[in-house]
Amino acid sequence: MKIEKFYYDNQIVKMFAYATLLWGLVGMLVGLYAALQLVYPSLSGGIPYTTFGRIRPLHTNAVIFAFVGNGIFTGVYYSLQRLLKTRMWSDMLSKINFWGWQLIIVAAAITLPLGFTTSKEYAELEWPIDIAIAIVWVVFGLNMMMTIVKRRERHLYVAIWFYIATFVTVAVLHIVNSFELPISFMKSYSWYAGVQDALVQWWYGHNAVAFFLTTPYLGLMYYFIPKAANRPIYSYRLSIIHFWALIFLYIWAGPHHLLYTSLPDWAQSLGTVFSLMLIAPSWGGMLNGLLTLRGAWDKVREEPMLKFMVVAVTAYGMSTFEGPMLSIKSINAISHYTDWTIAHVHIGGLGWNGFLTFGMMYWLIPKIFRTKLYSLKLANVHFWLGTLGIVFYALPLYWAAFTQWAMWQEFSRDGFLVYPNFLETVTQILPMYLLRAVGGLLYLSGAIVMIYNLRQTVKSGNFLKDEAAEAAGLEPAYVYHGKEHWHRPLERRPVQLMVISLVVILIGGIVEMVPTFLVKSNIPTIASVKPYTPLELHGRDVYISEGCNNCHSQMVRPFRHETERYGEYSKSGEFVYDHPFLWGSKRTGPDLHRVGGKYPDSWHYNHMIEPERMAPGSIMPVYAWMAKTEIDTTTTAAKINAMRTLGVPYEDGYELVANVDVVAQQQTIVNSLNKDGIKNVAPNTEMIALIAYLQRLGTDIKLQNQTAEK
Amino acid sequence: MEALFLLIAISLVVALAFLAGFLWAVKSKQFDDDYTPSVRMLFDDETKNEPGK
């Protein structure tokens, strides 16, 4: 076979690497800002755009999709070309991938603070951006698949398997979870309601962790650790078993995010069982990474990039041990809604994703700039700042979680809650929140040291835009022997097979879904559960837009201390009209599912204007502007129509008269506020709509006066 | 709980697609040699770039 000469595209690698560093810095800064807001709520400045409920999704999206996302592309574009001995298939697609992704990130950075959100965690972006994500992701996948087709190396190294699984699964997850009905530009309602929406969301949410934060990074681990250590992976056979076992198990683990909620028990158990099994492939992979360095620990001592990778893989091992443990119901009862979950994801995020990215950058930047790292000493400084940062971040949160959980469920000998006021359990852990912010600051300073170090490296280097390489072309694996079955040629073409499989998946998925959406009788109902009034619907959209679900759950679990504190535990039938579901996943503030009727309207009014008026020491941001911001009642009809399409039984023609009900309900609330001495209230405001919604919450099946005296 | 069955169906289809990928890989002898690939990836032959590139 003739030796061919070709060039690797380093330009695209450089661009993605720079984007990774930039967005990493931004994402971490926003994270630090959010962390500080929890201790000093006045930092939000009393304006809508910087409240915690909007900043927290900005942080999660920035670090997951901007920082880690660009990190994935950096590593894939670098390693794929070299593993396959070919240039990327299309420079044009590479560029579209790059600029498209950055544009999506900018769109997210603008729309999230403006309050455009679907409320679904890590899928907050509204429908036009969802479509853009799908297109850019397919561009990436197409470019990768065609590069695989054009390869000069027949064997697909294990890293590539991880990349393929990432592409296929993320595409499916994103599309299924993003089914939403637009009612205007930048506003839509989830196709699914209540329990179903929760299930789809956490099927997506968990697999976003699995196939966006884990599998691509495992691919990077299998490439960059052997490269950096200059020795083969400990066991190639184990890596193959690791891959197949991991992807077959991961996709079933989602329901562990919904333990003790209204999800049917058998689905919860399914999630638990698969989550427990996941420890085997996860630890197999971790050991494979660590054992690669056996006999090379002297190198780890000298090479900071290897240190980063060792800690990264160790963090992967820790969080994949913790994950299955947290999927056990009795442990989940503690971790769910407390800071344990936050600590857990940051072991993974800061340790595994962050440190592997840093290690990769320290190795890759000098390589493509054909120079040495500017300062090993600074890299070591970064390493220790980062490691201490992780420790200072995680330990206080573990402490906070156990403290708060213990306080929540403590009963006095007379059978009363010892801490009936939720706020007491929050102020107790504020010192821990401050320490956590210190951890974040340390980690961020480390990243800044890295950026300086890499900048000096780049300055001293000489960038190689197109790197020459030589390899023999691929011989056809199969010589044509005349007539054969139609399927045979397909079997020789992995990529085509994969594409066709995907099409089959999508067709199958659509066939499954359409009847589901069309058959109304599929929705189980409790007779007393009624659709929201139009004003409540507007209020619900305010709740979504402000991201209240980032701090407040709407799911009372069937524990004595929860039913004592909040009221009757939540039933699945109560959520059938909730598009989207708003169960939340963390209680920085109390659960709100039974808040309806618990306080007078004036309490809510004062609480929104200034939370500390009603709850001294509260860390909730002020929402005073809500009393002035008008709601757009011209959208009422569109909202009613959309909900009806989704199966909510509003009468035909109701959308034409709905605004009459809006005005009437607004007046009722204004009157009740007047009675309590709050005069000059504008009726057509977000404040009134939100009060309407909050007063409705959980009242459909509430027994009369059950919680009124409390 | 039709969403559950929907998700199980989709998850199964994804799993089947991976199974197809796995069977293809085994059949096309991707995994017959489980040592050489781990070493081969370490070698990126140094090729001189022509001037100007």
C-alpha cells in the first residue's frame, strides 16, 4: 500500500482549547458568585438578572456545556485525527462545530439571566437554542463519523468507542427530553406532565452526567494518560469490557434521582439496581487508568500533568463509589434535597472533569506549540490550589448536609419537631457555605495560575497549524466475490450501520411517542385535581422564569418529619397538569408543595418585597420588582391553547374569556391585601400572579384547615 | 406512566444499537488483538513539516 502524506488540523484544537479555558474561567467565576450569594444574599443587588435562581443555571450550563463541552471537543479533535491517522473529514464542519457551539453558549449566557428557562435542570435552554444544539451536535457527529470512514487505521482504539457512544446517546437524550410545545419565541411547555416529566428529565439528567461528563472523558483518559505517561494502558482488554459494560448499564440508572418521590416504586427499584451494578465497570475503568502508572510513579512526581490525571481518576473512583451508595434508598433519604448531592457532583466536576481537562491542557498546549511548559513550578502551585480547593469545597458541604438532615428529622420527646422553623436549619450551616466559597476561590485561583502559565507557554512557542504525518492507506478488508446478500456490504461499514441504527431508533421512538401524546385517557386523574386558573398559570410561569425550583422543592416525601413539617405527602395524581414538573432537587429553602393556604396573601407580599421582614435571617433574594413588573395577559389565550393541546381539559373557547377570570382573581387578591393594610397594589403584576399560584399549590387534595393553625 | 414505557423502549433501542455495534466489532475482529492497539497509539511518527506549513 502506498504511503500517503497528510496534515493534522491543529488550528481547530487550539481554538477549542482557548474556548475551554475562557469558559472555564467564566463558569467558575459565576459559580463563586452563586456560592457567595448563599451567604450574602444582598450580593444579588436587588435586580432580577442576578438572583440565585437565574445565576445557578448559568453556572451549571457554563461549566457543563461550555467548559467541559469545549474540553470534549478539544480532546476529541486532537486524539481522533491521530488515532485514525487522518485529518478531520471537513474543516468546514469543524469550524461550524466550533462557532455554532460558542454561539449557543453566548445565547445561554444572555437568555438565562433574562429569565428564559424551561426549568428542567441542565436542559434549561429554551426551544430555539435546543434546536441549535441538536444541529451543531449532529454536525460534530457527522464530522467524526466521516473521519472514521476515511481512516487509515483499521482498528478503532477504545477511546473512539467512547466518543461514538457519547455522540449517539447525547443526541437521543437531548431530543427526547426537549420535546416541548412553543407558545412564543423563547417560551414553551414540556410535552410531558408531572411524574412523567420528572422521569424523562432525570433519565436525561442522569445520562447527561453519564454521556457528557463521563464517557467522553473516559475516552480522553484512555488517550491522554497513556500518552502523558508514555506507556500503554494497563489492560486493553479491561478497557473494552469497561466500555461495553458501562454503556449498557448507565442508561437505566436515571430513576435514582427520584427515590421516595411519587414515581412508582418498581421504577425506583430499577434505578437503584442498575446504579449499584454500575460500580463494577466504573471501578474497572478507574483501576485501569491508575494501574497504567504502575512502575511510573517517579514520573508522577515530576510531571504535574500526571498528578492532575491521577487525582482526576481518583476523584472518578470516589464519585462512582458514592453514586451507587447514594442510590440506596436509606442513604438517598439523607442526600436528596441536602448539600450532599452538591458535594458529590463537585467531586466529579472539579476532580474528574476539571483536573482531567487541566492535565490535558498542560500536555497538549506545549505539544501543538512545539515547546516546553513555561513553568512546572506554577503547574505544581495550580495542582495544590486545585486539590485544596476540592477539599475545602466538598468537606464543608458534607458537614452541612448531615447537620441539616439531622435537624430536619429531630423530634422532641413530646413528638414535636425540634426545629419546626426551616430557616433555623439554614442559618446553622451558613458558616459551611462560606467555607465552600473559600474552596471555590482556591480552585478558581489555581485555574487563573494555569491560564497565565499556558499563556507564557504559547508566547514562547511556535504554533504548528498543520502537522505533517504519514501513513499507508487502508486496504479494503473485503474482496468482492460476486453475488452476495444485500446486507453483507452494510456489515463491513460500521459508520453507515451506526447511522442506520440511529434512524431506526428515531423512527421507533416516534412510533412509540405519537400514540402516547394523542391518547388523552392515558392521564390518570384525581377527581378533585383541577387545572390551574389562567392567573395561576401566569404565576407558575413567573415561578419558572425566576428559577424558584433551584432552591424550593415541591415534593413532600412520605416521612414523618416531612408530613409533620409540610403536610400530606405528595401524590402522583396531583401533578397531572404540571407542564413542566417543578419538583426541584435541592432544598435551600423549604418545600412548597403544601404552601397553599398556609400563610395569608399579605405574608407572601411582604416576603417577596423583603424576605427578612417575615423571616429574619432569610437568605432568599429580594423580589421587590415583582410588585411593579406587569404580566402579559395577551399571552393568556396562547397558554390555555397550548395546555389544552397537551391534554389539560380547559373547555373549548375558554381561551377567549380567560382574561376575565384573570382580572377577577387579581382583584380578589388585591382586596385581601388591602384588608391587611397593603394599599396601592397594582393588580396586573407578577407579584399578584405568583401569590395566586403559591396559594393554589397542593390545595387540591388538602383536607380543610389541616395546616391552618400552624 | 406511559413515559416510563417510552423511555424503556428508547433505552432498549439504544442498547440494541450498541449491541449491533458490539457484534460488528467482534465480527470484524476489532477485539482479536487486545495488546498491540494499546502500544500502537503511543507512536506518532515525527514527520518533518515542509517550510511554510
